[in-house]
Amino acid sequence: MQEKGDAMHHVVIIGGGYGGLKALGVLAGKKGIRVTLVDRHPYHFLQTEGYDLIAGKIPFDSTIISLRSLCAGFGDNIEYLHAVAEDIDFKSKKVLFEEGEPLSYDYLVIAAGAVTRFFENIEGLRNYSYGVKSLRGALKLKEFFEQELYKRLESATHAKECYSILIGGAGLSGVEIAAEMQAYFNRYYRSNALACGSLRIHLVSGSETVLKGMHPSVIRAVTKRLNELGVILHRGSHIIKVQERLAILENGSKIPFDFMIFTGGIMAAPFIKGLKAEHNRLGQLVVNSFLQIPGYDEVFVVGDAADLKDRKGRRLPPTAQTAEQSGVDAAENILALIDKREMKVSDIKIRGLAIALGGRFAIIDTGKIRISGLPAYIGKKVIEKLYKLPLRFKAKEGFKRLSICANRSG
């Protein structure tokens, strides 16, 4: 690293998601480097636990970590900037904001993530459905769910009404939400022993199976679990039109609903799509094998903002683990550039998937080993804790530091 007297290198990270925080963790504490983390939200949303929030398993504050406290916990050379990035001037190496002065950088990590892709060819989809990639979307669904339960408790008129939740898209997100919510309602119904109407969760898959592309044994196990819970599966037909409280499938089927969630895909965030660089069809930024934007060696893109591919050129799925690995790779390549060392080609691998399927039931597929039930559920919770506990510890340290500074200035 730098000797005394060498210039301080300023690294700006846009986005406090999984990829951005992994890059921050690698760079924090390195001599000669200061980091500014920029995010429009003052929190890191633990998307992997968003489904537990929706199902009422965990409180709201368990799904977020304060970015200001977290950055303070990493030390004096780490700063958090609560701002909305509007554009990047790659030639002058500046981040432009909706309000305030531009921010200059020596190196830049773009980790601004993605949003739910509401397909324009599906009439009414954007108007009558919600995504759940954001904290706002998760809270909206949780609020609806709990209000419907409360309404049936308090009103004899509504007590025996059924209500329906439609989930469009049977990938990981759709399957986990369907399973968690159905398991939550089943538990609620049994424990309260009330004359309460039923909850119908409809899960729509355009392909012939759920979790298209996964190992057949995983698909069979997941399908069996969803059927046992009572989730209504619609397979082999896409949604072609959404009206208020009604979805129409290409096979002519009509599914009434009270609330609709769409998990059928992602696309780059509007900020990413607006940048003057090469994009793929989803608006994600095209990167080279070192995760750089071609032509701008000091700019790296990670997570869902990037068109990530493996060594064989196959597109990688938008998961937390691909975001984390790309964040680490980008940060290590920045250190290599600073030290004038050779960079390493990013070699992201899917090391297995853990699928939550309601209650204390999950499936873990490592490619070679597959386990299900309670052992898989415990394993999934261990994985989640190994990620979030170090961050919570850092945030706790940072909060103490901020409190001391506030008391001194007061």
C-alpha cells in the first residue's frame, strides 16, 4: 500500500446493498484510501429476510441496518452520504446529484442494484401489482396482509370471506413469498380457531414448472411442499393482462385477486439505465472480465447493476451471493490498480442456494448435496446470521462513536 506522503485515493461506492457493502468491507482500513458510500436510503435492506418480515416472523427493525452507523463503525476514512445520484460524468470523474455539489472520485464502484421489471407488454401490470425488492414493497404487502386478517377478526360481515393473493413469477422470490405467507396463514388459522375465511395464494409460472432451470429433484421437493401448504399453482401459461382485481392468462384462465405481487424479473434501476455507457437489454451495464466499464479503468460495476457472467460467458442470476462476490472482486481489483499489481479476472460461482419454504422448512442445494426440512432451515438461518451479525456489530460500534461525537459537539 501507499507509503507516507503518497496521495490519498478517494473511492466512491454508489449503493449500500450486498455488493456495495462487500466492496466497502474490503477497502475499509486500507492505508491511503478514503471511501464515500452514497445511497438514497439511510439503511441497508436485508432482502433475504424480507419474506420473514412479510410473514410476520420478524420485526421491521430486523431487516435494516443503518448505513450511517455502519460507516462510522468502519473508521474515520469511511463516510456515508445520504443523497440521490442522478448521473456520472465519467470523463471528469464526478458523481452528479439531484441536489448539492458533484462528488469527485479516483475510483468508482457502481452498486445501485435493480428494480422489479414490470413488462410493458402486459397491460395493467404496473398499475395493479407491486414488487417486493424494496423495503417499501415488503411493508406494503405486510400491511395489506395484516389488515385483511384484522378485518376478519372484527367484522362478522367479513369473517367468512376468502381473499386471494396472486404472485406472478415462480422463481426464487415468488416461491419463497408464496410458501412463507401460506404457512403464516395456516398457522394463524389453526392457533386462533376462528370462523375465518381462507387465504388463497395463487402462484403463476409461465413455464411448466416452478424454479425453471433448477435440478429436477429440487423442483419436485418444492412443488410438493407448496401443494402441502395449499398454494394454488398455475403452470405453463403467462399473464397477458391485469385488470383491477383480475389477472388473465394466455390460456384464457382468469384469476381474481385482492392483492398482486410481481416477481417475474428484474431490470436495472433508472439511474443505471440513464448512464452514458453500454447496456444490455435489461439496462444493466456491460462490464469486462475485471468488472470495469470498457474505456474507464477506474469504474467498476457490481451486483444487479452489472451484466454479470461466469467464466464460460453464462449470465449469472441476480442473487445476494453474486452481488457479494462481485463486490469483493471489484474492491480487490481497485487495490491492485493502486498498488500497480495485475488485476484478477472475476470468477463468480454459485455456491448453492437456500430456499425458505414456510415455517421451519427449507431446501439447500449445493449442487452436490441437497437437504430439506428443519436441518436446511437451520442451515439457512446460520448463513443469514453469518452475514448480518458482523454488520450489526460494526453498526453498533459506529452508533457509539456517533453518539460520543454528538455529545461533544452539544
